[in-house]
Amino acid sequence: MMITPLEKWIANRINVAGRLDLKRLYEYQLERFCETLANVKKNSRFYKRHLAEVVPSDIRDMGDIARLPLTTPDDIASDPEGLMCVSPREVGRIVTLGTSGTTGRPKRVFFTKEDQELTMDFFHHGMMTMTDAHDIVMICMPGGTEGSVGDLLQRGLARFGCKSIVYGPIKDYSHALDMIVNEKITCIVGIPAQILYIARMSENSTCRVTLKSVLLSADYVPASAASVIKNAWGAILYEHYGMTEMGLGGGVACDAGEGYHLREADLLFEVINPVSGLQVRAGEYGEVVFSTLTRQGMPLIRYRTGDRGRFLTERCPCGSSLQRLDRITGRLAAPVTLADGNRFSITQLDDALYKEPSIVTYAAELQTVNGRDCLRIIVKPASGPADLESLVQRIKMELPSLFKEERLLLHVEEGDVDYFTTGTLKRKIIDSRL
Ligand SMILES: [Zn+2]
């Protein structure tokens, strides 16, 4: 098992010769954090007000950081320019994210050329975990424009001589499968729903395809994913954790496949109690929060991701002393409460529906039908018409407490679902009840 390449990369970034010194990393993070704090208090309209009481020189350790106010997705949505710390002409790329949070307004995130350079640097070293100069990577992520995730990934890969094709999100699965064969692809990067579908399709095709590795990013990865990838292609599954606000990249699994090593020279991660805002003890679950340490365009202080996670407390089997964030398995997004008091979340639906190989993905909405709660699920079938009746049975069987005595109605239909996200786990149950 190879030690995560992030260890050497981070040691270089913080000027440590030889093995990474965690004490030195911690000092580096604290210094960069205080610099960022001084920067946002001077240059960001939002943080001037939000952190008015905070004196950067008072921040001496993690405990002091943990007492600072949090930043929410709504803060970005309500006034994105208010978080900007550079003049508009220094912005190299603006990413607009779909509506989220309570404002219903799209979030805009700004990056400078230097910010994008740091993302490429992370992609370069992170991808060395699973690829080398002999590989040909198929990138099934958006990549049409300069500075998009596909573009930065391709440029990061080129830095160690690794070839890649920016294929984009898959629309025609047969075409994508031909591409894998014809271009002698050895590694695929994409979102779970699409890659797992094409893996199953490949397994059933007469043409045997072997890949070295697969990197899944940007959404919930079902527990069964590793075996699907292994059976179809003999490939090893790696997971990436990131969201646009993190600068697209946040952390990546090593050969041990247990949690993500993090981009710690650029980001400081915490896990907090979502109610009290205080840090939880290492190993306990809470909400993942991060601060940017090197970001110029739109630095963020203690940004709430809404993702449920925890730090792993044991040293990684790969031999690295870097900490690991456990696999993100769900959103903290408030579960919906039904008329009968029962509560459930998108994660439970994910577990029930992503086991079903006949569908690619789904969307869920709660409605009121004849005065009763009704869960409407729109499924995008893999091919041909979906067997809706057996899906209904399956969902009811997987979630018996929700549907017993018909307290919650269930309606499943087929439709087109727009499901490509560049963040993590952005899907949610849409509550449209009267
Ligand atoms: Zn490791």
C-alpha cells in the first residue's frame, strides 16, 4: 500500500523537509488562519460586520477558532460580492451554484487565477494516488470552459504526464462505453450515479473492459459501489470529497480506502455540533465545517457544509500521519417531519433506491394529496421503461415504518431528473406540502 502522496505534498507546501511534522502543520494552519482573518476583516464587506468583535491577534489555538461565528451558505447566497476580497477584475472565474438554503437564491463563488492554481496543484498530487504517467483518464465531469472542474483536473493530470479526455457528464452510455474501449481508458472520474450505471452496463456487455482505478466525486456513494466497480472492471474505487466552496477539491482517499486525507495546506477542517456550534471530540459525528487558509477571491471562515461526518481517530493504514475525515454518508439537512410525527431524510431514500440497478437516479417531493402526506418519487430509468410497481414494493419494504397503515402515500413515476451536481450530496427532499 502506497502512502498518500498528499503527505509529501503538504510537507513541501509548509516547508518541512522529510516526514511531515504535525506540530509544524498545526502552526502553519494557525498562522494562515490569522492572516485570512485579518484579510477578510479588512477587505470583505460581509466579514467586517460578521467578525466585527474579533481581533486576529487574540486567536492562539484551535479553541479560539472554535468560538468564532460560523458562515452559512445563506450568507453567500444573500450577498456574494460582500464576501469578495479582491477587485472584480482580479476574479478569474465565477461559479454559480443552484438555489440552496432558505433564500432560494443561487450562490455565486469567486476564484482568482491563484485560487485555481492551488486547486490544480491539489488535483495534481491527489490524482497521483490512483494514476501515473502511463494512465489515460476519462473525466466525466463538466469541462467545457476554462477553470471548470474538468479543465482544472486535466491540467493537474498533465503536470505528471498523465493523459486525459474531458468527456463531460454522460448523456449516451453506449457512446461512453465505446469511448472507454477505443481510447484505452485506464481510469474514470465521475459522479456515482452515472459511473455505477455504466459499470453495470459494462459488466453485462460482451466486450470485457479492465480499468485500474475509478474516482467518484460530488455525491453520495452507496456502500455497494466498491464491489460494483471491482466486479465490472477489476478496478479499485477511490472517493473524493469536495464542493465548489472548498475550491472544488477537499480531500481524497488513499489506498486504504478508509476516509479522506485532506487538503490541509489550503483548508482547515472542523467537526462541530450543528446545534451548539462547538467542536465535537475526535471520532464523534457532527457537521463538517472548513475555513480557507490560502484563498484570495472569496476566503471563508468556518463555513458550514451541511455534511455529516467525523474524524477517524486511528492512524491510517497507509502509514501517513495526516488525519482523515471518515466517508461522508449523508447530509445534516433537516429531516422532513410527516403529519404523523414520523421523520425521514434523503439518506434513507438513497439507501433504498440506489440499491436498485434499474434506475440511474431519482428526485423526491413531499406533497399534500386529499389532505394526506404523499411522497412523490420521480425515477430516471437506466434503459427502457421502469417497473414502477416493483419499485413501489421495494421502497415500502425498505422503509416499512414510514408506509405502515398507509400513513404516508407513495407515488412513483418515470421522468427526466436533472441530477448533475458539482457539490457534494446536494439533493434533498422537496417539501411542497400545503
Ligand atoms: Zn492513508
